[in-house]
Amino acid sequence: MSLDRNIETLTHSHVFLGERHDENARRTLWVVVLTAAMMVAEIVAGLAFNSMALLADGFHMATHAGALGVAAIAYAYAKRHAQSGRYSFGTGKVGDLAGFASALFLAMVSIGIAVESAVRLVDPVTVAFGEAAVMATVGLAVNLISAWLLGHGRDHHGHGHGHSHGQDNNLRSAYLHVLADALTSVLAISALLGGYFLGWAWLDPAVGILGAAVIAVWAWTLIRDTASVLLDAADPALAHKIREAVEGPGDARIVDLHVWRVGPGAYAAIVSVAGIARETVRERLVPVHEIEHLTVEVR
């Protein structure tokens, strides 16, 4: 028979939002406002000063403002529908879905920047390097403030498996978007100063290509990690920890095991066992604090 760990309560909570959900939502909203304001300023300045590096940074921030907006909406949606019966295991993975979408945006941005920079490398244009460098510096300051806001809300603790189980991929995607903005700002400033003092006009589009490559790597990492959560990929280290806890002294053995993440730091598990009582399994798994939703089947 199957029995949920908390079946005695008759109603089992499926709220698997991160511990800092509300705080992270507020931080993300502030960053959306800052990013949107700087986006408009950089695009206008890039057009006025004819700087590819600055214009690319501005449009880059435009896509990031949209992606950050998606992150903010995801926080609100997950909180609003956390108690809804429509979702079998709650809305804890809404953030991962938003993170996956943001990662796709990030990948498309990197391709766009690379293509446009390559065109400018072949067909250079006159750039107002000095004025554009000043605007890019202001943009970098906004990026650093945004990174500080989001970085303060990130989860840095692990659980002994070599990586963090409690990571909020929605916040992580927002953080990576801001870091990507900061990177393009740094590269834009370097290119513009090189053009202003050394006359290296080619540096402006060249650093655009370099920035696009780095951003593409970040995007791929986020796509891989969020897709893993969305596809309910098992965590081998956590599964091993469960097996060690259950298959202790005696003839107990696990005949079937399913472990998947249902929210930041929260996992669900279905454990089918033989040679051991259901209550004993539950007792042995108490120290495995990552498991928030447990179903035990005795065969």
C-alpha cells in the first residue's frame, strides 16, 4: 500500500516555494525598473553616438528587461496559485520554467549581438567614442547595483552533494541576465576607450563578438540546469543518500525509487521497498531533509 509521509493530516500542503520567495520577488521587481530605465537611455545614446557596442548593450538590456519581467511575473504567479489543486505538486517549478524561457532569450541575444558585430567588423562606421563611453559607464553602474540586489537574495548553501539543492533558478536566471549586461557594459567601455585613445575602431564590434560568446555559454548552462528540473531528472547523489538511509542493517531493499525536484530546495520521492515496515522507512528518511513529499510503497 502507499502512504504519504503526512497522510495523518488528511490534507497535505504542496507549497514548495523557496524560503526567500517574497524577498526575491521584490528584489527582481526593483531590478526590472532599473534595467528598463537604463535600456531606454542606452538605446537612445547608441543611436545618437553611432556606437555598435553601446547600441548592442542597450538592445541587450531590452531583452533582459523583458526576461526579468517574466521572472517577476513567475514569482507572482507561483505565490498566487501555490494552494491551487490544479498543480499536483504545487507551483514550485514555475521559477524553473521562467528561467528556461529567460535562458532561451539569453541565447538569442548572444546570436543577435554576434551577427550584428560581425557585420560592423566588415563594414565599420564612425562612432562618437567619448560620449558613448560615458553612457556605457553609467550602464555598468546600474548593472552592478542590480547584481548586488539580486546577489543578496541568492542561495549559497548546499547539502553535501557537491552543489546547491536550494537554488532558485528563477532568481539565478535574473542574476545571469544582469551579469551578462554588466559584461557587455565592461566590453563596451573597453572598446570605446580603445577607439577614443588608440583609434581602434575595429575594437567596438570585436568585443561584441567576444561578449556574445561568453553570454552563449551562460545561456547554455542555465538551459541545461532548468531543463533538468522541468524533465524531473533524478539527482543521483540524493538517490544514493536515500538508498543508504533505507537499506541499512537487515534485509530491507529498495525495489523502485523515484526522486524529483518540486521547488527550490524541495524534493518529492516515491520509495517502493521490500523487507521493511513502512513506518521504519519513514523514520530512516527523517534526516534526509531535502524530501518534502514522501510516498512509501511496501511490497
